[in-house]
Amino acid sequence: MNIVLIGPPASGKGTQAKLICEKYNLFHLSTGDAIRKIISEKGDLSHGLKGFVDKGLLVPDEIIVEVFKKYLNEIDTQNGILLDGFPRTLSQAQQLKDILKIDYIFEIRASLDSIISRIEDRIICEKCGTNYSFKKKGLSICERCGGKLVKRSDDTTEIVTNRYNDYTKLTHSVIDYYKNKQEYHQIDGEKSVNEVFDQICSIIESDKESE
Ligand code: AMP
């Protein structure tokens, strides 16, 4: 089973990706992580890629598609993969169709207002990256690893608003491309983590039952 997960920054996409991969034993393929790995290995491609990433620019389609294909060959895709951060443009979505059969496209939807209130309340563990709601938990130390809980430096209203607007502009054509396909499902991302996860699982499980 191969899944594409799409969602705005701070929509809980990362948390859902983790939960889905754990439950269905999928490989979590984040193109952002793949690129950061290539950059850290300092090979032929690293310098060029770093230039784009450091400026917050998208890597051109022809390069990212090659990086993606190469990475696919190197990983264990036996049980399937969850794509996080790919495709981000119409051309990437069109090319993906010929590279991999996609069973589900889940678009997590959340308004900018709900995202801003979430990040205002979000603290993360500086050691293991676990997210917490400060209001709900009132913690200062991570329950998982004992690390210090801090605010992310990019969790400001201004930065998140910019990232949200960039995301909306960019993914518009990708969503248009997918929205009439039967693999596409819209998920209400304003619900709690468990409720969002339940929405996703119930779609997968009801397909399994009707098989
Ligand atoms: P992310 O961690 O997903 O925000 O990705 C970090 C950086 O990697 C982005 O700012 C882009 O420079 C690059 N990147 C990741 N995925 C893609 C993609 N699908 N297309 C183009 N560039 C990408």
C-alpha cells in the first residue's frame, strides 16, 4: 500500500505520518529528509541542493524526481511507503503516476486560524522532537525521554502564516490534479490527533472489508 500525505505546515501531518507508518508498517519517505541526508553526505549533488534548501526554494522538478527515484531503489518498499513532501508540483504529481502506484492520497485540511492557535500552544522536546500542547499538559520536561521542552524557533505567527500561504499557492495544482480521483480523500485536520488518525484508518479499513 502506497500513500501520499498532503497537509499544511503544523497541521499534524508529521504526527499522522508516524502513526500511519507504525500501524501499517510502511516506510516513511520524506523528500525533505532525503535531501538533507544527501547534503550531509557531501556528494556530487549536495552543493547544488544545499543552495535551494538554504534559500527555502523548491528543488527543480527534474532534479527532485531523479533524487526520488534513486532513493526509492535504495529503500525497503516491500510493505509500501508513505510519501511526505512529494509531490509538491503538478509536474511531480504527473511523473509520480508512472513511477509508483498510489493507493491513497490523504489531504489534511486545516484553516490558518486553527494552525496559528495550535502553534501558539505547541512546545516540543529538543531531544526527541515529541510535540506537546502546553495548555493540556503543562509540562516542562518530555514524558518520553526527559528532554527539555522548548518553543520551536519557527513557530511564530508570521513564519507560519508565510509557510501556510506558500503551501496553499503551491499545492493548489496538485490538489486539483488529484481531487476527482477515487484515491483522493479529504481529512478534517482540525480534530484531535486520535480523531484525525481514526478518519484515515477507517477509510483504509473499510476498503479492506469490501475487498
Ligand atoms: P521539507 O523538510 O519537506 O520542508 O523540505 C525541505 C526542503 O527540501 C524544501 O524547502 C525544498 O528545498 C526541498 N524539497 C523537499 N521536497 C521537495 C519536493 N517535492 N520538490 C522540491 N523540493 C523539495
